[in-house]
Amino acid sequence: MSRFALTLTLLLLAALGGGYVGYRQQQAQAQRGHLLQQLDNALTAQNNETAKQTAETLRSMAETIAKNRNQPAEMAVLHRAEALSSRIQRLCDTLRTYQQLLRRAAGREAAPNSLAQPEATAPVARLLGSGTRGQRALHQQLAACTDTLRRLGAATAAPPAAPAFANLPIVEALAVLTQLEAQLRASEARTLRHLARPLGAARLPTRLVAAATAERASVAPGDTYRARLVVVKSLATVATRMFCNGQPVPVGPDGVGRVRFRAPAKPGPASWTATIRLNQNGRDTTFAVRVPYRVAPR
Amino acid sequence: MTKTSQWFLLLGLTVGLAAEGYAYQREQASQQRRLARISTLADQLRANNQQRAQANTATVRSIAHIVCQNYNQAAYQVILAETQQIQARTQSLLDTVNLLRRRLQTDVASTALANQLPAHFDQYIAFVQRYIPKKHYVLTPFAGERWLQPRELGELPLPAALAALAPLEAVVRRHEARALQTQAEKISSNWDGFDKIGALAVPTTETVAPGGIYQAQLFLAQAGHRDFCNLEMTANGVLLTQPNAPGMQVRFAAPARRPGQHDTVWAHWHGTIRATFFPPDTVLQLDVPYLIVQRPAR
């Protein structure tokens, strides 16, 4: 075989091999595109759920504020939260509109949510490429949302950055838009939780305490000992003052008062009056209870 | 063929091969970019799945608490049992998905398990859709063209194969959430959300000797048996079953006098209170001292 024929054969073989590798690459890319669509669909469904939860959070904020007599400072927080939500909703609507346009450009296959031309890049460049109206509008809306999120948000709520769409095929551009919506919804949810936390009447901290009351202080060997084991949901606040028959009693840091007095010398039924005073949300409240006991010789 | 033509042919083929090589490089880069996109979306899905799992656990806990608040009525217990079954079946399916994830990661034979997944999902869907209202569309993974089939998992690079499991978990968590929500709507709590607050005194003993020291703990307490339902109380390890508001009656025989024992000795008993649902898994313990006094012989 001549040198030319040998070189030609080798080059042709290499070209064929390269062609096969290229074909396999295309297949693998299509498969990954398919997977990306699947992930995109799942994330879109989650975004829809998050949007419903956000609406529920706003409704619950309004309810809490109403229960607290619609105080102006709290109403202002609600208005800020609603303004943030409507701004983010508008941006998400824009993202969904871009997705619809891109899906239309990619054509629909028979199977639902499948694209005929997922790898086309021109429609993305036309809609969201550098310098397009779509890109400018997206950046403007995103900057406004980011600014609002920064002003309202908790320190942990990092607003999403503007994505780049240069040379992206449709299937990837769709995924980028869905991911941006997910990030926005997550930032919104975090910020709303942050805003909702201080709303409503302040609640006293509670804790469960175990205590016991014996019928008598002593028992004879082999006799039956009787007592009650009780659990108390105790509310503690530093502003609580406690009294026994009008005399103040020491209150521990756990919010429990220690009552101690000498019983009357005369046997028979007796009682004392417990009073607790506290100031909650600017209102003075008094709780009183009569506590019976028995004075009896051992 | 002339020598010049031969050279041109070889040159053309070489240029073609170089172009193929360049296309290969570009395709590789674009595959890597797509793989990164897939991983990002899967991460977002996994984070959302985790949040959804926590929310679902909270729903089950709240259903259990409402059942408990309603005195564990038989009809409510049926609903709780169904709820726990939904949770268990969901977890069992997700355990299978996690097992597949681990096998993919450790390169252990995963094909057989992957091929069983559709059957597992079909069984789960058949079970869970009994609890989902007809108005909700119950999506069945692996059914239809758009789902990546189990055999394809092995063809994907590891990050993509792992990412493909995230939408499956998302679907399962969504179905679980809808089923649990339906269960939660079946039971209603007639609790208005407000507990009465009052002063509560727990004396050390109900009877005190004439002129003796009376002692009590004074609490600002939130009343209501509702938070204390399904409490387990024990005294010296024995389960207490006799209610004695606000707690349980403790009765036991005091130890008999041992030879040489003093007429008056201190003893103590140990009480435990275990809260199953609210606050979850809380155990309170206390030691209660009492006196054993030998009565003088008459």
C-alpha cells in the first residue's frame, strides 16, 4: 500500500471515530438536557408550593396583628411585607412569561413539558441576550427586589444575583429562570419569617415544672404515704411580684415564689391567699387564689 | 490522482479532523456546564425536600397532639394510625431511594435496585392516593416519556445520576404533604388557642402541725390538661394511674421499721414525668423527702 493510501485510510478512520464520539456526545448532552427538564419541572412545582405558603404567611401575619388590636407599628410591618411580596410576585410573573416565550420558541413535543428543540440558543439570545430589552427589564426588576430584600431582610437572607444568559441553549435558560425564582421565593420566605417574628402580643416564656404535695409531712413505719405528683406549666417573667396574705414572697429566677410562714397554733381548717401581679404589654394584671390547708397535730 | 490533489485531500481531511477536535472540546465544556447546572438545581430541590420533610413531621406531631387533646377518642386514633402509616410508608420508600443513592456513590451493583424502583413507586402511589382528594393530580414517577428511566441512571455520570433522585423525592414529599394535610383537616381541635392563666400554689404538705412551718411553691401557671395529655408519671418507678387534679395520686407503704432504727428517719421517693408529644420527649424528675416517725406506744 502506498504512503498516500495508508495516510488516507488512517485519516478516514480517525474522522469516523471522531464522528462516532461526536454522536455519543450529542446523545449524552440530550440525555442531560432531558434530566435538566425533569429537575426544572420538579423545582417549578416546588416554587408553586412556596408561593402558596408565602400567601399563607401573609394571611397569618394579618391575623396576628388583628388579634393584637391592629397597632400602627405592626400594620406598617404588614404593609412592608405585602409590598415585598407583590414586588417579588411581579418579578416571578416576568420570569414565567420569559419561560413561556422560550418554550414556544423551542416548540412542544407530544409528551407534556418536553421541548422539540431544547438546544437552540438563538431564541435565548434574542430574548435575554446582552443589551436586549428583556435583559434590561429583568436586571431592573431584580435590582429593585434585591434592594427591598436588603432593606427588610435578616442578615442571612442573601438576595440572588443577576444570571447571565450568553450562549445558553433554551433548556438551560429555562432552568436558570426557574432557579432564580426558587432563590427569590426562598429569600422572600426568610424575610417574611424575620418580619413576622416580633408581631403580636408578647408571650411569657413557659416551662414545665414537676412538684409534689404530701398529705402529711410524716408517716408511721409501714403506714400508707399519700401524696400528689403534679406538673405545672409555669410562666416566668422578671416583672412578676408574688404575695402571701398581702406580704411579698421571694421569687426565684425560675419565676417560682417560695412561700413560708408559721401555721396557727389552733388545729382546724385554715387558708391563705396567694396573689400574683405582673405587667404585660403595658397592662397590670392580678391573679389571686385562696389556698386551703389543715392544721392538725401529728 | 495527481500529487497536488492528494495533498489537498489529505490537508482537507486534516482540517476536518482539527475542526472535529475543536467541536469535541466545545461539547465537553458545554457538557460540564450542563452537569454543573444539573447539580445546582438538584441542590435546591434537596434543600426544599428537607424543609418539606420537617414540615411534614411537624404536621404528624400536631395531629398526634390534637388526638391527645381530644382524649384519644377511637375515631381520632384511627386517623392518627393512618397518619403514622402514611409517614412510615413514605419513609420506607425514601429509604429505598437513599439506599440506591449510597450504592451509586459506592459503585456497588445498583442496577437491580434501580429497576425495582418503578414498582416501589407504583405501590406507594396506589397507597397514598387513597388519602389525597380527587381534585389533586397524583403524579406517578417513571410513568410517561418525560421521566428518566431507571436503566438510564447507570449511563449518567455520578453527579447526574444522584441529581436524578432529587425530583423523585420531591414528588414523594409533595404527595405525603397533601395526604397529611387531608388527615389534619379530618380532625378539628376545639381548643381556642388560649389557655387560662392563674396563680397555683403547691404546698409541701396539705396538713401542718399547730405552730409548724407551712411551705409552698407559688406559680403563675397556665391551666389546662390539654398540654399535659399523654403524660406518663411514675413514683419510685411505678406507673401512676389514679388522677388527682391537678396531677396523679401517689400511694405507697412506708418502709417498716428496721431493728435499731431511730424513731424518726428521713426517706425520699423519686417521681418522673415524661411528656410524649408536647413538649416532645421531655422528662422531669424530682426527689421528694418525707419523714418516717415511730408513733409513741399507747
